[in-house]
Amino acid sequence: MKSMPDETPRHLLDLTLQDLVQWLADKGQPAFRAKQIWNWVYQRRVRDFQEMSDLSKPLRELLATNFKLWTCSLFEHQKSVDGTEKLLIDLKDGGRVECVLLRDGPRRSICVSSQVGCAMGCVFCASGLDGVDRNLTQGEILEQMLQLQHLLPENERLSHIVMMGMGEPLANLDRVVGALEIARSPLGLGISPRRITISTVGLPPAIDRLAKHETPFQLAISLHAPNDELRNRLVPTNAKTGIESIMAAAERYFRSTGRRLTFEYVLLAGINDTIDCARELVQLLRGKTSMLNVIPYNSVVGLPYETPSATIIHAFRKTLVDGGINVMFRQRKGDGIEAACGQLRRKRQTPIQTSEP
Ligand code: SAH
């Protein structure tokens, strides 16, 4: 076995199992070694090649010379009293992303970023305020998942993944799907694709591409408004797409995957929380096999939007329920730790005032 590296060390998490089998074959190693390595990384949560005790020492050395397991570093770790934990992660080129672990009964859900920043420009969202810097690599997406998994005690497993962190996952589709394939593989994180959700602002051509992918992941569409006039104001990309073409793509996705669709709706006081909006939503969603997820707004420093009062939320909900819509009002999690996407990163960008303790 040579100890000189092939080239600059690669991120091990960028490799599919097949890539790793191939690399090992080139070194005269049997294919089952790849499964052993994956088992250590994705299931047994090791931090170092040296801990892979069923591999020979020379093979461990060879791996350590040619691969990096970790490329990021932890900038900040916040914990909320409700069990939510948030990591602010520094990428090797200086970019920064957020990811979150949510505890809810037996569920251990993680919310993961797909890009540094976001190009979609939704007016109420902290992630896109400075645009997008770049797509994350497959390895960087998986690294967030593993860092969050490492927060769990040994007897607990990650149960759900939502691609609802920073960025637009469908604008980085290949890398997101590459990472999620490893997340759902029984040899990887072993999370059923029924428990993996890709959330999108609604990009019809990319939804169609995802529909052709062999694994049917759950799809969530961030609607936020029941008509184009309002949606164009909240979600700038809507001016090019329009709700109708998004609904048509969503319907095609449902038909080809059989997965019930989720629509997301962030309630913004005085903007999209009227009874008229709720009635229009009923018209738009009636008869569709879908779930409407209504999300209370997490306020963002510097932005003028607010969560509606309990009375308004109640009336909005009643209109939807009376209209026969399958609706879920999500509870806010992670209060006190800036858990909405992009919030924490934004906060850490602002220079700390000298008067702060
Ligand atoms: N770009 C994708 C995924 C990331 S955002 C998308 O648009 O779906 C995930 C969800 O969080 C979206 O529905 C988004 O609109 C919502 N969101 C963004 N900022 C929020 C905030 N401050 N409070 C509540 N939800 C927010």
C-alpha cells in the first residue's frame, strides 16, 4: 500500500458507496471494506479513521492520507429549553451555514441547509437577505447531518430530515439528492424517504426532475399566498413561475411518486392572514391530496413582519378547517435560539455593540 496521497485529500462524504468501492478496488481492497467504512461513519459515529478498529492499520493510514472526514468547524452551538439545538457551522472557504436538531416526543428531526445564503429573496426570510454565495457540496450537506447526529446519545437515532435550512434545495438538486440518497440508504443513515422532506419555493422544471428520480422523497412547497398578486410580493421568483404552473408541477409530482404533498404557509400579520386569504386557499387546495402546514412567523431583526395574534390565527384556521382542508398548525420550536432559517447567521454578521455585556 502506498502512503503518498493520490491528490489533495477528498471529502469522504462526497463519495457514493460505489465510488468508495472503486477507490478501494484500485488499491487492491475488497468491496466489503466500503461497507465497513460507511458503517463506522454513518452508524457508529466515529470522528477519526483511527477508530475504525476492524480495518488494518495500513488501510486506516491510507484512508487518512487520501480523505478528510470533516471539512467544517463548529462556530456556535445553541440549546433551547425545549430540546432544540442549533449549530452554526463554518465551511472551509469561510462561508457559514446553520442546521437544527428538533426533539418532539420520540422524533429526532433535523433541518439542514443546502446553500450558503439563498437567491430566492423571499421578503420575510433572513437567509436570502444577502443573496446566495454558493451551493453546498454533497459532503457539506451530509456533514451537517452527522454533526447533528453526534449530539444524540448512542441509543437514539435521527428519525426525520427536512431540507428547510438555508438555501433553495432544488437550485442545488444533484448535491441535495446525492446527500439524501446516503441519508436514506440502509447502509448510510437508514432514514426512510417517507421521513425525508425537500422544501422548495416552487421551481417547476426542478420539481419535474425530482419526480423522475427513483427515490420518492416528500415534497413541501412554500406557498405563503393563495394568489399571484400577493405571492409576487412575498416570493419574488413567483413573478416568473406563477402559482398555476407550480400547482401543476406539484400535481405531476404527486402522480408519479404517490407522495402526499405538503404546502407551507408562513402567517404574516396583516399580510396573508385575512379570512379572504383563507377562503382563497380553500379554493386552491380543495380536492388535492395534500397537507397545509401553517407556520407561525419567527421574527427577523431588521424586517418589519410579525406573527398574527392568537385570535386572527384561530379565525384563519377555522376557515380552513370548515372548508375541508387538511391543515396543521405547526408549533414554534427553538424560541430564544434564532431557529428560523438564516436568523442566527444573520445575527452573528452584525457587529457586536460595545454596550452589550
Ligand atoms: N427555500 C426552501 C427551503 C428553505 S426555507 C423553501 O422556500 O421552501 C423553509 C421554510 O421556512 C419555507 O417555507 C420558508 O418560507 C420558511 N421561513 C423562512 N423564514 C422564516 C421565518 N422567519 N419564520 C418562519 N418561517 C420561515
